[in-house]
Amino acid sequence: MNNRSIYFRQAPTITIFLFAYNQENFIKEACLSILEQDYKSPIEIIFSDDCSQDLTFNIMTQVARSYEGVHSIVLNKNKKNLGLIGHVNLSYKLSKGDLIFAAAGDDISLPDRVSKTIEAYRLSKKTPMSIYSSVYEIDENSKVRNIRKPPFTESVTAEKCVLSSALIIGAAHAWHRNIFDTFGEIEEDKAYEDLVLAYRSALLDGLVYLDEPLVKYRVNVGISYQHVINNKDKQHKEKFINDSSYYYKTMTPVLNQRLKDTSKIAGEDKLIKKITRAINRQDVHYNYLMKNYSFFRSISKSVGFINFLYFIKYWFRLARKGYL
């Protein structure tokens, strides 16, 4: 759009931070997609490797050295593996841009990802803290499978998403550094950064959704897919316990971090009580479920597996809403 009068703010300075770890098969394509952005102004690009044991960093280095464009490239290799959250915290320290684009070492950013995100940033009537989009899902051969939209595509308040286990697609996320200025580093190192940062943005009324796929998001690889593989051939009890344990271990650190973050915003006592209650009940219900697996299994045999699934879904819904 050429009518500058519709813009509510100037374009921010930009950092694209590429998070890489043992992704030698995909990293070159990921790096090149960042260097091929059509955004005209200079971008700070940080290729950061979390102490990979393969050739990931060597490939990033080769790509960086062969680049002759207007953007600046910073190479970083962590001396020890920091893990996802440690790496995200480091991105805040190393980057200089106001708006930080997250890029994974196995994903592909479309050429107009930055330009369209900045356009949405400038057009937003609210002050953007997080801008996120839909994605194209691709397989290990980079073949597009379908378009995937995030769980929340409408206006999102902190109250709506405070207990949610899915908010945005982290692979297509750009956040403002003010999030870290306000809340500090993420302290819960077992949490997922998108569930933390998106909620922080909701607390600041700054979640902005861009309804267009801007990233090719590789599926069937990575941490979450490894959980699926681990469960593929498990027996009923072991799989059930693993699934429940996975959800519990994922959400407990997320809720703990959300509690800390909410406590830093004045006037959010209701949210604090809601999170505290959810943490306490999640712990109780998880332990109860594990101890009483045989009881739920007997229900499955007597009423049928499908009805059993509906029963479990209904039970969890009541539990999460605080009725149990």
C-alpha cells in the first residue's frame, strides 16, 4: 500500500534470528530463504547454532561468507547446548532489532515474509507485540502438503488464552523486544517459547494475526514429532501414560511461567488466581489419572473405545474448567 497516512507507526529495525541445532540436511535452504527476503531496508541476520554435533554450523558459515547483499550477518555458535529456551533468551541479548523474527533451521521463510509482516505491523491499530501467520506444511523433501492455521486467528485477550496449550505457530512468529524488556528472560527452561511469548503479548494486548502463509513449516521432524514416534508402537497403558505425561510436562512449566509473567502486570488478580488453580488441579488430576489407569481402562472395555475417548475428553474439559 502506498498511502502512508494509513500507517500508525514507522517501520521497526529488524533482526532475523535463525535457531539451528543438528539440521545439516535442511540448514542451507533455511539460510538462503532468509537471505532472499525482498525487504529493501537492511536487516540484521543472526545465524545461531546451539552447539550442533553435525555440519550445521559449517554450512551456515559457508552461506554467510558467500553472501554479498545489503544485510549484515552475524555468526554464532554456542559453546554448550543451551536448549530451546536458553537459545531464545540468548536471541534477545545478541539481537539489536526492535522486531525479532524467529526462523528454525529446518523451515523456509517465503521471500515476502518480512515485508508483509512489517506492513501488518505498521497498519495495526493496536501496538503489536507479536505478529504471527499461518504456514505451509512441508515434508522432509520440502513438498507442500497443506496450509495450517494457528488455533487463534481472531482478536485474543489474555483471559481467552490464559490456560491454552496452543496459541500460535512459533515457526511464523515475530516478536517485539519490549516483551523481554517488560517481563525479562523466560525462567522455565522446559516451557515452549511460543506459548510463553504469545501469552505475554496477549497480556500487553499486542497479538496480531496475519492471515497468509509466510513460512514453509517442516513437519514429521523435530521435538514434537519425536514424541509421536516414541508412542507409535506402545501398548495401550504405556501410550496413555506417555500422552498424559507429555501434556503434563509441557503445560506445567508454561503455566508456571505465565503465573510469573502475569504477576508483573498490575490489575490481573483474576488471571493469577485462575492460573494458580489450574496448576494445582493439573497436578492433582494428573496424579489421580496415573494411579487410576486400570479404572479408566475397564470403562474402555465396557462402553467401547470411542465412547471412552469422549468420556476422557469430557473429563478433561471439566477438569480444566475447574469443575472437578
